[in-house]
Amino acid sequence: MIRAACLYILFALLSPVLYAAPVTYAITPDKTSIGLSWRAFGHDFSQARLQGVTGTVTLNPDEDRDDRIEVNIPVGTLVASNSLLTWQLKSDLFFDAERYPQIHFVSTRVASLGDGNYRIFGVLTVKNVSRPVVMLASLDSGKTIDPALRSLALHASTAISRSAFGMDRLVGVVDDRVNIALAIAAQAR
């Protein structure tokens, strides 16, 4: 009897059914965008948007060490408030889209803060320069991860120093700090 009980407990502890498995979501490019904003000329806020974002979001509601986020952003999709600014941002003054067509982010850790909020640690690569970044993120409506859901919406934000990524032109008129806002929609694979 004791032996059967021990076997049952061992089986229960090792059974994968009792533990939630990570769920991987593919980013939906047409429903995902990245917004950039910065101060220029001492007071004006300028903005640009990037689309065509691809990648994956893997989340495990029971074990955040399984969580991973990888995002690829095509610089060629960048659109600013006017055509001159769009051209400048894509030129070698800033992103140099011809030589560096992709921006890449990969998480190193995703820490759950509870109530559908996360702190995402990772590495951002722009113009072949990689730097650590930390983002604050939340699921739509503060939802928690439910493996039964087939989609998710994740909003994240951070700020970077553009000069840290080799974009140090026009420092007298354009602030170094760039705010980044991500709106990611993804579907379970």
C-alpha cells in the first residue's frame, strides 16, 4: 500500500499534465507597431513608426524562466511625420537603413510582476551595436497568461540613448533620449 502511494506521488510529481507548458506566439506583423518619440529643437516632440515587425513571444504562466521574446524590426518600414524626416531617419544620419536593414531585440529574462505586468531584460541591436535594455510591459487589460487563449496583446515601453547605438548626429538640436513604445499582437502557433 505504501509502495503504491509512493509510486502515485512520484507519477504525479513527474506528470507533465500537471504543469503548464510554455506557449509560443508568432507576432502578427500587420497588427504590431513600434513607436519612437524624442524632443527636437528644445521643445517639439517628433515621432516615427515602424511596422512589419516579426518574431515570437514565448510565455509560461508557471515558470518565467521559460519566457522568451525575440523581435525583428525592418528599418525600411519607418515612417515619420513628414517625408524629409523619414528620409533623414533612414539615411546614414541616423539608422542607415541601407547598410543596417534590421533592428533586433532578444530577451535575456522576462520577470512577472503580477497582474499581467512584466519587466523584460534583453539586448537591443541597432546598426550592429548591441546594448542591454529593460522594458516595462503589460498584457492587454492586465490579463494573465492563459494557455487556452490563442492570441495576446502586449504593450511595452523603454527609453534608449541614441548615441549609444552610433546615432550621435545633430546632438545640438535633437535630444539623445528616444522613447520606444511597442504594441505587439501575436497568435499562438
